[in-house]
Amino acid sequence: MSPRSRGPKLRETSAPPQGVDAPTPRRVAPSARSAHWEAVYRTKPADQVSWFQPHLDASLELIRATGAGRGARILDVGGGASTLVDDLLEAGFEAITVLDVSAAALAIARRRLGEAASRVRWIEGDITRVDLAPASVDVWHDRAALHFLVDPSDRLAYTRQLRRAVAPGGHVILSAFGPEAPPKCSGLPVHRYDAAGLQAVAGEDLILRESRSQIHRTPSGGAQPFIVCRLQRQEARSTAASEPCSGQTAATASTSRSAQ
């Protein structure tokens, strides 16, 4: 899928939402995004970047809270060198895709996993431009990729991607810099969010199951306030009571939690 009628072919290696920020900072073109993250992962150890965590326990908890089964199709947007894929494999999930704009970041994760990397689908591409099949995702997870899309057209493209790819009944987990977070990360401007802003990205018709604030401690000891939302797309309704519901997903419905 593409935000335009046709997007460039992805490389496989085995009114727009506004959030809380205004005015919009300068745009970072997709080609510049790729070059930036390639440089980061080729010059810095993966455990020294500011967003590093040894284990993404909160993300794993939220994925489990969806009730998704082992066969649920999980897409980790901007997953790069993150260790979430390691923990998902260990937890028994069998249909994991990691998408990132940086080939170097994906290579780090694949080397770390060794033979287990063959159990994961790896996609090198920009989330605003890659082609994702309709209703192909049961759990969409994004920790700290969305907030780098500072241009409204890029955020609109992201929304179109998400809404096309997430299956009926599927889940969306978004984590981004909160209102009190720094205006930049890794030398790039970011778009900060509150819970309403993240829901606007996913689509107002998605059900907000949970929202929480978190403080991420960087390897250097800094504090980064995040806002995290777990949302769910409504199941498609069948045209007749005797017919099975179309668009059935591998993820089961999660127990609703009140937004914090």
C-alpha cells in the first residue's frame, strides 16, 4: 500500500492529524530520513542510541493485552535494531514483520538473532511509501517512529498506510514523544503528541483501549516523556446473520481498559 495511488517497490531483506505541536517544523524527505538513520546505525553502537532499551517490556505487555494469538500478524514499524523481535519470538509469536528505513539497523537485528532471523520477515522501506497489503496486519506496533514525521503530508500518508493495512478487529499500539518531551531527537525535529493526537493518527473510529504516560531513561541518563496508546479497529459486520464475519483476524478482541 502507498499513500499515493502507487508507491515505489519496497525492498525486502529475507485534514491530517496534528497532535499537540504547531507550527509544523521543516520537512524531512524520505531519502533524507534513510540517509540519516543509516549514518546513525553505522556510526553508533545500537545500545548507545537514545531510544535503546534492553527489553521493550511495556510494548510486549501491550501486545499481550490485545489477546493476540501466536499466529497474529505483527508489524513492528521502525523496529530497526530493537530487541522487541527477540522477545516476540521467545514468546512464541510466529508471524512477525520488522520494517525500518535503515538497512544497517535491520542488519544489526538479524545478526543478533542468528538462525532465528529466518523466522522473521524483514522489510527495508519508508513507512509512508512502502506497499503493504490490505488487511494484512493484526497488531501494528510503533515505538518512536511516528513522531519523526513532522510534515502533515507524511502523517497523512502514515494514517492511510495504517488504515489500509490493519485488519478489522486488529490492534494499533502507538508510542511517541509526549507534550513535555524535547522538540528534537537524534538531531531531528519531532512532532509531540497527546492521546487525542495519537488517536487522530490511527483514526477517530478506532476504539481507544488504553493510554498511559511513560518516562524513558536514555543510556546517558536523560528522561524522555512518552505517550502510549493501544487502540482497536472494529470488526467488519457480516451482510447477513447466517454468513461468517468477513475480515476475521488472528488477533482476538482484548479486554477494554479505561484510558488513563
